[in-house]
Amino acid sequence: MNTKHEPILADNPGRFVLFPIEHNDIWAFYKKMEACFWTAEEIDLSQDLNDWHSKLTDNDRHFIKHVLAFFAASDGIVNENLAEHFVSEVQYTEAKFFYGFQIMMENIHSETYSLLIDSYIKDPKEKDFCLNAIETMPCVTKKADWALRWIENGSFAERIIAFAAVEGIFFSGSFCSIFWLKKRGLMPGLCFSNELISRDEGMHCDFACLLYNKHIVNRLPDETVVSIIKDAVTIEKEFVSDALPVSLIGMNAEMMCQYIEFVADRLLIALGCEKQYHVENPFPWMDMISLQGKTNFFEKRVGDYQKAGIMADKEKQVFKLDEDF
């Protein structure tokens, strides 16, 4: 793509200084992500270890190991694209801030998945097998190869779409399957980390849509966008129905494939394209995940928690002595 006609990629001598904010929509996304910061140390795994040994079936454990292996590898791939390409390519300071913070969040996701694998799996060979999933698990290799291929190929616009597909579609089946475990009352630490990470990935995907819709001048033909998304859907459907069948944990594979199509349609609409699958959400309980979480804060931190004050209007934070009460 010719950067001369793509302002976000054009040389920006003012990129070293943040103020004045020139792209308020991008900056708002950065502040939203900053407000949702968390660390791996906040995940309590004490109940998980009991569930792992006494409540899960062999199929449950097999499934969770492979899902965690995929997640652990995929965050590294996303980060390679961010660090090697997007951060250096974009010239809007606000976008550089977002991608820089996203790299840190992906690091925390990667640490969390590695910590989960380290906690659940005690056999050194099995642990090594999971931590090197790109080489050891064919079902993970196929998804990783697709993402890695897009790192080195395509225009900036194509790569934005491809990585929106990685974070919006490749993760969708695995996120959904872990929320299914939550419905069964199992693995609260794993499920809580899934709430936090799925929320973060949703923000990253939404940010990709914002950049594509509002800040890319040379948008792709709709058929190109649809082709990239459909390609990702095909791979993800194969992953959840054949390579790592969700039937292992008691989920219906056909319904999961329909859910992936539903998620893909939602992403296509967000990218300004027409729906391709026209299906309903087969898992209505997944809609509840996006609603505001409610919990006793002193019992467990809620997954949609934000850092106090970061998203607040500065004028509303001023202490005044002349207010009417």
C-alpha cells in the first residue's frame, strides 16, 4: 500500500510528543484499555487444582490442555505482529500508545496461560509438549501458520482485518468452551482469567474495526474482507469440530460451528460488510457474558472491573467546597 495516500502510515514529525491529542477516538480506546489493566497474580488457582484432579474427566483435561496450548502460542504471534510491524508502521501517536499497551497486555495473557499450564500439568514432558504447541500440536500449527502468513504478507489494511479475525474468530470457540466450563461450575480461576482475557481481546478487535472504518483511506473491496474472514471461519470450525472437538466437554459441535458463524457475521458488520451466514446465536448464555458482571467485590474481583478514576471526566474529579448537597 502506498503510505503517501494512507495518513496513518505517513511520516509524522510530531509523533514523539503526545499532546495535543489529534485523534480523540483512538485516544479514548487507549484510556479504556488502560483502565482495564490487571496482572497474572490476581488469578486465584486454589480451587482449580482440586477441580483438575477430582472433578474433571480425562476428556475435560485433554481439551483444556490443548486450548491453553493454543492460547499460549497465539498471544506470542499477535505480539510479534504488533512489535515487528504495527507499532513501527503507524505514525499516529495515539495508535502507537494503544499498540504499545496492547503488547504489555498480551504479555500478561501469555504469562497467565503459561502459569495455568505450569500449575495444572506436572509431568515435565507433557508440560513441554503444551508450551511448544506450534511445533507439537497439528491443530495449533494450522491456526498459527495462517496468522504467521499474514504477518509477512498483505497491505496494512489486509493485516488489520487478518488480526481482527485472529482475535475475534480464532479465539471465539476456545473462549466459548471455557465459559461452558463456568456454566458447569468448574475451574473458577481459569474461568475468571478467561473473562478478563476475552474482554481484552474484544477491545483489541474493536480497535481494529475502529482503525479500519475511520482511519484507513484505501479500504479493501468487501469481497476481500469477506474472503479473509471466511478463511478464518473455515479453520476455526475445523478446530472445534475435528482437531479439538468440543464434544469432549459435552458441547454440541454443530452449535459451536454456528456460534463461530454468528461471531463472524458480527465482525463483518463491524467492518462495514454484509452478513454472510445469517444465523442466530445458539448459545444465548454467551450474551450474558457481555453484560455488566455483578459480584461481591470482596469475594472476587469482577471481570469488567476498571481502575478507579482513569475513565472519569477530569472536571468531575475536582474537589469543591461550594457544591450544593
